[in-house]
Amino acid sequence: MAEPAQNKGFTLPAPKTDKELPTATQPAPLNVTQTKDMSSSVGVSELPQPRDYVIAGGILLVLLIAFFFAKNAYANHLSGKRIPPGAANAAGWWIFIFLSCLASAAVLSVLSPVKFLTPLVMAPLLVISVLALILMFYSSRRT
């Protein structure tokens, strides 16, 4: 008869006795830095690097170019609806400002929420975008 095969796989170590256990364990200190311009502590990995600013600027530039074409398309659309060309052009610029402010707020909030997602930064962008939206609707009406 064959002998049973020994298990040579993973085995758990024996439990430690009371003598081997440490008496008091202290938590390891967190790796946190505090800068002068920030009121809260932020981990080093959460701060944006210079390449992040370049990428965010490139994304914003591409969006502004797209919004410029959207401005022209909106102005041409309004001119086809018998809106005077001056009013249609003004409405196009207001929609460009509206979309630009919203895109800037979105890009800044994704770039660094700790630095830019504050009322001091976001409130003016949102107020300008709401004002531009109202003026866009007002200037695109038939007069």
C-alpha cells in the first residue's frame, strides 16, 4: 500500500505566545506635508505636478477652439432665423463666454480640487457663466 503524500504547499506559521507579542503598539506616522498657502494638510501625491498644468492647459485650449466654432455655428443659425447679424454675433460671443467659463471651472476642479474647488475661485466663474447665459438668451431674441 502507498504512503499518503505529504503536503508541501503553503502552511501558516505557529501563533505567537504572550512573551513574543509587543506590549504597546503605536500607529505609524502619516506622510503628510503642510504648505503655507493651504489651510489643510494634503498628501504629497494629491498636489498637481507641472505636467498636470500643461495637460490641463492643452485640454482647455482644445475646448476653446471647439467653442469658437460652436459660436460661429450658433451665430449662423440665428442669422438663418431672421435675427439681425449684430444680435446674432453678440449671442454667439455670449455662448462662447458661457461655455468657456464652464469648461474652465470643470478643468480646474479636476486638476486640483483642494486648490480650485473653493468659493473664491468657483463663484466668479459660475456667476459669469450664468450672466453670459442670460445675456445670450436676451440678445438672441427677435427685436
